[in-house]
Amino acid sequence: MTGYLTKIHPEEEDDTVSLRIPNKEIAGIFADAVVNLFRDELDTGRQKELMISLWNENVQDAEKYLGDFLWDTISYNDYHEDYYHAFLAGLFVGLGYFVDSNKESGLGRFDVRVKDRRNRRIMLIEAKKSRSQAQMNKDCDEALQQIKEKGYARKLESGYEKCICYGIAFFQKSVMIKKL
């Protein structure tokens, strides 16, 4: 009723309805709240270990750390792709990285881009919400294919020398990561 969330399908009347954030101003408020949650609730040492794993392209360790964060933070009410997307952005912003979300690149919009200016590298992430644990492998492959087909990493921004691309699939509190 306050306008922070609106129904996607106004005709829905069940106990469960689909919601969306109505505009950029509210999305900014939501993003700030997510960042504050991570800043206040999560162990920054583990966040740093996650980032080291991702920058070093150590998918196994990154999956473990990211899975731990899911178990520590997510509720069964939060199993939506937009939540996972904001969850990732919040983890990275909470550590002081410059993060772009849903920006146009190539022939589409990537989900998350993390910039490490000091080391002149970029991380691109395409996230998918899987319908089942068995679907996660396929969804990771689909995410990586989307990065390639849409050309998200085709051209590096000036000053950056390396781009690491990940497809990440989420199913409830499970995560799978694949690298391009």
C-alpha cells in the first residue's frame, strides 16, 4: 500500500503474488538496504575470501562461500531471480567494489559487473534461477552462452586488461558457478 512493491499481475489474488520494484528510486532504496544488511550481518572476512576465489577463478571455493552466504541470509520467500541478483550486487558493493547492474553492453544487459580498478580487471556475472537442482548445470551453461551471444564482454572498458565471466545458477539455497 505504500508503493514500495507493486503486483506484476494485478489480477492475482492468492496467498502468493508476483511483485516488482516499481521504479529506480525505490530500487536504489532497496539496494541500499541490501548493502546495509551485508555490512551489518555478514562476516567480511568470508566476503573477502569469496572475492579472492572469484578473482583467482577458483570456482569450487567460490561456490562454497556463496552457498554459505545463502544459508546465512536467504529465506524460502526469497527464491526469485531478482533477489539473487541483488544478493550478489550487495555482496560486492559491501566490500567497496564498483558494481554495475543491468547495464547495456553488446546486444543486451548483463546482470552484474564488478570492477577492480586497482588490478585493472572486470568480472561479469549472468545469474539464473533454476527450477530444480538438476537444472542448475544447464542454467549455468545458458548463462555463459548468453554472455557470449550478447557480446557482454566483447569490448573491455578503457584501462581494464582482463574480464572474467561467470554463469551462476541458484536453486533455493544451492548455488552452482561455471566460468567462461
